Amino acid sequence: MKSKLLNGISGAAIATVTLSLLAGCTLGPDFKKPAAPQADGYTAQPLPAKTDSAKVAGGNAQEFVRAMDIPGQWWTLFHSDALNTLIEEALRANPSLQAAQASLRQARENLYVGNGALMPVVTASGGITREKEPEALTGFGVSPAFNLYNASVAVSYNVDVFGGEKRQIESLEAQAEFQRFQVESSYLTLTSNVVTAAVSEASLRAQIQATEDIIGSEEEALTVLRNQFNLGGTSRSDVLAQEAAVAQAKATLPLLTSQLTQTQNQLAALAGRLPNQKQSEIFDLASLQLPPQLPVTLPSKLVEQRPDVRAAEEQLHAASAQIGVARAAQFPNFGISAQFGADALQPNEFFGAPAMLASIGGSVTQTLFDGDQLYHKKEAAIAAYDATEATYRSTVLQAFENVANALRALEFDAEALRAQLAAEQSAADSLSISRSQYQNGAITYILLLNAEQQYQTARINLVKAQATRYADTAALFQALGGGWWNRKDVAAPSDAAQ
């Protein structure tokens, strides 16, 4: 019996090897990485070697450096300890980033599950039953009860002849890589949002300070006018106009303060804090340094560095693999199963028991009619691939648009800051002259008031122009991918299929 059993097992092994050789046939298209766009630059007009400069905080010239690499912690280029500390906290505690990391772990675990489909399934079972033969069958008056022990091992294996399981694993691996780049996108979005919010806070603080200075100056002028009015040196209308100017300047403070509070609450949320937790970091424009060099990544490298483009590429890869899954489902499914076991009256009799049980079999299943469901599933998979491919191209176009916009914005921001500084200086000089002329009776108070309002507007606009250069610098680093490839804590590529 043992010889026959071994011969049977040997035959099954030969059949398994034979079918496994057929498993090299993998249906469906083999994924090919999309080619990078053929572009020499990002803008229709060539970029200057460097931006303009202005003699004010945040006014230094910035040099455009082609093919310059980006550090993994690009925000440190602003040389702000407060900013570095806040980003480190955000990376530890931000819920959105943690959710993306958990989704990556889930995708990798699903990939491990998919890999198991290529392995045989082995199950073991055992049992004990209390039996008693019917007295009529034994021929004796009394039929004794006895225990019957049984144990068996079953093996089943689905032979992936047409590569459906391999394509499914390929799809799962692509989905895991998609989640990996989703983590990188979340990382980049989080750090960029913290930098932008910090710049916004610095800008609002500067606007509030400028407004308070203007209010102080206006109140001093109001005091002078009231004294002149009491002495008969000016009209009541001039005093009322100045009071209106002071009130108007004060009216802007609550809005600026509200915006500052909202920005601080945003920073708290990004760092994983509640709004009532006190923010220890304080940001102002003087504490931020503008990076003197700006990277201009080669266009051919942008698709490799943008995490959203890489994520879209992995979605395309997964969609391609699903075509193979749907195609393989139209072909026969092959399976092998085997069982080995024994029955015995005592547990120690299993290996010498005469009642050895063994079975080996194979199966083939093929759908003969399903109302064309499998055909249309394959066509749906092809359509899904086409849609995903179009989405990928849209993502690439958006990436190039982001970079082009950021580069041009930085060029024009520098010009705008220089012009705005000149406007602020001119408005200050004009106000000084107007005050002197008014005191000498050379102009009316309305002309002086106009000069004051022009100076107020110019000073606030100068602050906004300073902040815009910082914000758009951060936008460029974000548009170029943020240097995640240079991070030491970057998520490693999925190796589950190795």
C-alpha cells in the first residue's frame, strides 16, 4: 500500500511541475513606464540668471540654478529655528500624515496576502468519535462502544497557468507604491502648508505693526489739529476728517487680528495641537531668510520627483495589471488537491494503521456561458486604464504648470518688491513734504490727508510684497517635489514581491 501511495504522490509531483511550467504564460499587457515630456524648459520666455533685488528685508536677489538638487529638509533654507521646530512637531503629530502612513501599511499587508495566492494551501484536521456497532451486525448480544481517531492533511494548489494571480499581485504592488507616494505627497503638502502659514503669520504681524505705527502717527496729528482748532488755527472740518482717518485705520486692526488668530489656529492644527494650546513659536519677517539660490529641476526629472506624478504612474500600473487579471479570468482554471490521513482505534496506531487514506486529484474549470460578463469585465478594465492614462497626463501637465507659475511669480515678485519699496519711500517723502507745506499754509488739509492715505497703503503693500517672495519661494520647492528623495526617513520601496 505504501508503495502505491508513494507512486501516486510521485505522479502528482510530476503533474504539479508540468503545470507549473505552463504558469510562465502571463496574459495582459506588460506595463511600460510613460516617457517624460520632451521639454527644454518650463516657460515660453527664458528665465533671467537671477531676480531683481531691493534694499529691504526679503529683498535679496535669488539666483536660478539649473539642475540644482533639493535637500530633503528644504525648509531649513529659511534659517528659522522656530519654523524647524514646528515642522518637526507637525511631522510627528499631524493626523493626515499618520492616516497616509497607516494606509501604506495596509496596502503592503494586502500585498503580502496577494503573494500567498501563489503558494499551496495546507490544512490539517483531526477528530475523535465514540461509536457503537448495531447488535444485529455484530452477531453478539452486546456490542461494545469504542473510540475512533482520525487525522488527515489536505493540500490544495491553484496553478496560475495564465498569470491571473501574478497580475493581481502586480496590481497590489502598484497600489502599495501608490500609497507610498501618497505618503510623500502628504509629507510635502504638510511641510509646505506649515511654511506658508508661518509666512502668513509673519506678514500679518508686520501689517499689524505697520497699522499701529500709522495709527500712532495719525493720533499725534489729530492732537495737533485739535489744539490748532482750539486756537482758531484750523477748521472743524479738518478735525473731523482726521478723526475719520484715525477711525478708519483703527477699523483695519480687528480684521488683521482675526486673520492672525486664524493663521495661528491653522498652525496649531497642522502641528496636531488644539487651538487652545499656546503657540510658543513666533514668526516675523525679520526672522526668515530668503534662500539665495532657487532650484530649476530639469524637465525630464520632474516626473520622477513629483510625488503626485509618481502616484498617478502607479495607478496607471495597477490599471494595466487589472487588464491581465480580467483577461486570465476568461481562460480555464487549473487546480490540484491531495489528502493523506488515517483512522485508528488508538492515537499511537496512526503511523502503522492499516486504514491509511490517500487521494490525489486535479481539476479544470472553464466558464462556458455567463452572458458575456467576463468579456465586458475585460473591456471595462481597458476603459479604466484609458481613463487612468488620461489622468496621468493631466497630472503631468499640472506639475509643469505649477513649476512655470512659481518660477514666473518669483521673477515678478522681486520686481514688484523693488517697485513697492520705491513707492513706499516716495509716499513717505511726499507725506513729509505735505506736512511741512500744510504747517506753512501752502496746501489744504485734504491734500495732506491724501498723502497720509497713500503712505498707509504703500507701507501695507510693501509688507505684503515682502511676504509674497517667501511664500512663492516655498511654492517653488513644493512644485519641484520637495526633495523627498534626499530624506533619510523616506519610506522604502515595497519589497513584498521580492
